Amino acid sequence: MAATGAPDLRPICVEVGPGARWVGREQPIFTTRAHVFQIDPNTKKNWMPASKQAVTVSYFYDVTRNSYRIISVDGAKVIINSTITPNMTFTKTSQKFGQWADSRANTVFGLGFSSEQQLTKFAEKFQEVKEAAKIAKDKTQEKIETSSNHSQASSLNGTDDEKASHASPADTHLKSENDKLKIALTQSAANVKKWEIELQTLRESNARLTTALQESAASVEQWKRQFSVCRDENDRLRNKIDELEEQCSEINREKEKNTQLKRRIEELEAELREKETELKDLRKQSEIIPQLMSECEYVSEKLEAAERDNQNLEDKVRSLKTDIEESKYRQRHLKVELKSFLEVLDGKIDDLHDFRRGLSKLGTDN
């Protein structure tokens, strides 16, 4: 969220001391969002997050007191309530992080922004408010000095008048006013003394906080160096992880090759067992080869004899075929002769019938 200078006149609740009060006379003059941190009070080196997420951080101006404060509220908890004084300094420790020391709160606040532009605007506003606070302090100091001088002059004039006359009502009024001015002068002197003591305390606190700030800056540099070392180590580990992943990929490929080789070996072993079985069978068969050879020779002799017999039979078949052809020829010839004989026989039979009929006819005639 970008910083904005739009005023917001809504009252806010700020914790002061044990209780809380609604502040209606303060107006926000600048608002932004950032992650809030506080320095560890024990080590004065490490940062502790004061907010779980980015919260609103605003500059408020108190019209009555003529003072400026930085206020941030996370839910119902006030995490920053810092009155800006001319002695404060806002320091940029990185492109998106800045910090300042608050001697009254005896701590160091840190803000982490989402962009360098927001940090720059906040730092410029801090310097502007710091100058305004310085001007307001100078004006207040001038008023105090003017009031003190006026009180002293009034006190001296009152004393002279008192010596000159004691009975006038105006003198009585001046005496009363003089007493009031004396009381105000006494209170002013006491306030000046108190402010001097407070200023000395602030200077001492500022010195301690400056030391803490320097230590914090040194810690930041150390953290930067550690971050650089960690980043280099991270890059080295990433490269190592890449190498290990490549090695794992090679190992996986080798495993796949080994698995394929194992399957091939198992197939070859199965084939080897089959070949061994076939070899055993061949060996068993080789034991009966001589017997088979003798049987083969015997069969060969029988085959030769059979071939000879077959040749003889073929010769006989050819001779029989020749005889059959001759027989067929003779049968055809006999058939022709038989047919001729039958024809002759029929003629003879016909002649015989004619002869019988002639004999019968002769017998009848006789």
C-alpha cells in the first residue's frame, strides 16, 4: 500500500501508562504500511517482530501540545507510540528497512517496507516532522524565557510599589498578582530544572541508543556477510543437488539397464537349460546310435533286396502286361472269329430249319 498524506480526523485510542485514552485533538498527517520490529532489550542486536503482518504506521500532530508522534496499532495493541524530538535520527539500513531510536521508550523501532519508494517517503516525512518539532521546541523555549523575564520584572516592580505605599487597593491587587507571578516563576524554574534533567537523561539514553544503533549496524553488516555466505552455500548445495539428481538419473538408467540385463540373463538361462535338456537327449540318443546304425544297415540290406525284388516284380509286371496285351489281342481276334462263326452258325441253323420244314412237308405229302 502506498503512503498517503490524506488527513483522517477520526479519533484513535492510544495507551498511555496503565490505561488508555481517546485522542481527538491529534490528526494523522501521513500514513503508510510496514512490518514493525523492535530491538531485543537483552542483546540490543537482534530484531523482534512486533507485528505478524504489515500494519498502518501514521504521523500524528497534537495541536494542543504542538508535538508530533509516530503511532501504529495492531488490532487492539499499540505497538508504536513514539514522540518525535529534534535529537532523533531515522537511518536507512537497507533498501526497504529503516530504524530510529526512542530514548523515552528506551528502545529502537524498525520498519520493513514493501518498496524503496515507501521507505524514502517515510524518511523524508520523518526529517520534515523532526524540523517542525525543533521549531516548536525553540518557540516553547522562547515563551518560557519571556515569561520568566516578565515574572522577574513584575516581582521587582511589586517590591518597589510595596515600599512606596501600603494602603492602596491597587497595591493590594498588584501584590496578589506579584505573588501569583512568583509562584509561576518558581514553577517555571522548577520546570526548567526538570527539563534540564530530562534533557540530560535523553542525551545519555541517546548515547546508549547510538551505541546500540552502531552495534545494530555492525550486526546488519555481519548478517549481510552471513547472508552472502549462506547464499553461496545455498548455490553450492543447489549445484550439488543438481549433480546428485543427475547421478540419480544415471543410477536409475543403470538400474533399468540392469533390470533388462537380468531379464535377458534369465531368458538366456532358460534357453541354456533347454539346450542342456536337448544335449542330454542327444547324448542318450548317441548311446543307441550304434544299434541304430546296425539296424540301418540291416534295413538298407533289406531295402536293397526289396529293390531287387521290386525290379524283378517290375520286370514280371511288364512281361505280364505284354502277355495281357497279347491276350487282349487274341481275345479280340477270337471275338471276331467267334462272331464270324456265329454268323455262319446262324446261317447253318437257318438252313437246317428250312431243311426240317422241307422234310416235314415231304412227310406230310407222303
